[in-house]
Amino acid sequence: MKPSVGRTPSRTFDRIPRFDRRSRRYAARDAFWPWTRRKTRNWSCYVTLDQGREGACVGFACSHEAAATPAVVPGITKNVARTIYQRAKQIDQWPGENYEGTSVLAGMKAGKEKGWWKEYRWAFSERELCLSIGYLGPCVLGIGWYEGMSQPDAEGRVRPTGSLLGGHAILCSGYDAKKELYRLHNSWGPKWGKGGDCFISAKDMATLLKRRGEAAVPLKRQVPKGRAK
């Protein structure tokens, strides 16, 4: 069966929430143990790509991760993000390529092929995500995207309220322990939100992860020689 994709007049939401049960063997908590204290940590992403109306969010989110600290891959562009998306479709869980969307798992496999990371693990709870951000680096989220998240408020915050629009992949680039806020780096260009970013509370993040959400945590990041292609 071909996966379904959510749409609005201006956006396509095509992250497909399909897990490989074997992924649960590779928990992020095994990589940050014994550190268990929440802490503020923000990772910088030096590009803000715009996927436009096309549904290639998995490729864009994985490419944003490659462009972020602690291991910055130079030359990340929209073309690179589209290449990751197309490769993900070739190796994902569904036959053929005559459909829109793909899984975060396939995007992580494509990034590994590029040499951006040697390994990746998974955070399936808000606490695991928080500690992954604090001790390991930015994470690629696969979450449901709701009406209340489409336009951040004056403080840049979004909330998972209203109708579900579809699945979205996005980079989680930081966590503020005092405010209990996550920072998300979107692929809708620098004019969206706060320079392309938005913020969501830890409580709301926990809700999203419980609703078939996931967080891919790259490990053993690398910077391949030359610019990304």
C-alpha cells in the first residue's frame, strides 16, 4: 500500500510514521548513560533551507543536521537535501518511488551513506530526547504537525492544537532547561518563525512523541572531504 501524505494549500507534510521494530534495540539512552541531568544546550545550524511546497522534509531535516554543530558538513544546499530525499525513497520500506514522502529511518540511512555519521540511535520519549540534545548533539525529529504549529506566536512558540495536518521531519537543535523549551530548526526558509526556528514546550514535545513520534540521534558524526553533493 502506498503511504498517504497530508497537504495544505501551501505545504506538503510527507514524513511517514513507519517504524522498524528493530530500531528499538538501538536506544539513545545507551549512548548518554550515566549522564542523566537535564541541561541547556543549543547547537548552531549555519543554513536555513526552504523546501517550499514540495514534500521533501526528511531530506531537508537530515541535511540541516549535517550542516549543524558539532560536525559541520560544508556545502549543504537544497539540491543536497533533495538528493537525500530521493535516495531515502529508494531505500525506504515501500516498493518503487511513485509516491510522495519517506521515513526518517530511510533519511538516516541516506545520511550514513553520505558519510555524515557512522551510527544513529533513537529517542522515543521526551526525557531521552532532552538528554540526547544535552550530551550528544542535535536530533532529527519525525512528528505529527498540527494547525497550531503552522504559524509561531510572537515569542516563536508553537503548540500541537487543532487538526493534524500530516507528518513532518524537522531538526531539534536545542533545549533550554530553565524555560523547558525545545528549539526546532524548520525547512520553510528564514522568514518563517524566528529566523526559521520555533520553540515548543517539553510538555507538548512529550505529547508529540507519544503520538507516533520519533527522534533520530546521529553518533560518530563526520565531515567528509570536500563539499556536500
